[in-house]
Amino acid sequence: MAKKLSFLSVFFPAYNDEKTIGNLVEKAFQILPSVAQRYEVIVVNDGSIDKTAQVLMNLTQKYQNFRVITHNINRGYGGALKSGFKAAKGDYVFYTDGDGQYDVGELLKLVKRINKGIDLVNGYKIKRGDSLLRIIVGQLYALWVRLFLGIRFADVDCDFRLFRRRILEKITLTYDSGAICAEMLAKIQKNKGVVASVPVHHYPRRYGHSQFFWPKRILMTIRDDLLLWQSKK
């Protein structure tokens, strides 16, 4: 392993992830001493109505540098990400989803790739571990953001990302919907952020349901993407 990062914040947005979030936090604490001199782990509990809150309470009693940000109502994926970025104190910030579809252990790949000239190391899925419908929708969405928003990234919706704080300080995120990912990448691109891409595994979701693939959430994302497109004209 190369030189350790100075201070790394890791956060997970979570919504009804009682069966997966505990393992993610545990694994994060297992690997972080090998990649960072200082570190913290944060979970944004986005209005979960299952036992996610109880799982997180138990973890706060186990780990000193672990924090929970609680939304009393579900604010949406973008709302959870905004709270996570705001809470993170590190010189580097990593996030991935709380549903267990990514292996937090592959953070090691991102840490090895980042250097002084890189602002963001963005994962891209080796193979998407979803249903055929979700794969098709994902491909259509990726085509949309490339054609209409001009975003040139290997995988727009791979939520496995390691940032330098300096690039986060140059952008302001506004959307509460899933469009926040397109907004984030578009603004990093506009600010001439240097991005590296690293292949990561993506696994089938074993528990619960994605909040993004609700009709209301899809419509909100499309609306916000259109607003983002309008702002670029």
C-alpha cells in the first residue's frame, strides 16, 4: 500500500438497509487503518422505517469515530448525499450506497489510484448486478446524460467515489433526487476536475428495494436533469 491518506471521511447513505448497513460499517473500520492516518465513518439514515436506526445505535456504542446523521423524513438520494458531504470533515471523502451492492473493500483500489493531480476517482461497474429492466434503464440514462448534459464519464451512476476536498469545495449540489449524480459530475467537469476511473464489482441487491426505481423518484430525476440541461444552455 502506498502512503496513507491524511484524513479520510467515509459515508454511506442508507434507507431501510437494516440487513446490510452493519456489515458495511464493520468492514469499513477493518480496512481504514491501512489506508488513512485519520478516518471517520458516517451513515446518513434517510428516514428509514425499518430497524436501520437500531443497528446504527448499536454501532455508535462500538466505534468512537462513527457518527449518524438522521433525517426524520425521507429526503431522497440527493438529500442524503448532501447531508453526507456536509458532515464529512476529511481531506478526502468517499461514499457508496448502504444497500451492499458494492464491496467497500474495493476502496483500496481507489486509494491506490488517487494522486496529487487527481480530484476524483470514480468507480465503474465491471458488470451490473441488476435485473434486465434496470440494466436497460441504466444504459438509457447514461446515454441521456452523455448526449444532453455532455458528461464524459465511464459510469455516471456508479456510486463508488473518492474525492479530494478541494474539488468538493468548488461545487454546490442542489438536487434531492437521483439527478444529483449527474449534477455532481457535470459541475466537476465544468470546474476542470481531473477524474480517474477504476473498475469495481457490482452485486445483486439481496435485501429491500431501490428507492430510485419508484415512478415518483424517476420522474423527479428526469425533471431535475431537464433543469440541469436548461441551466447549461
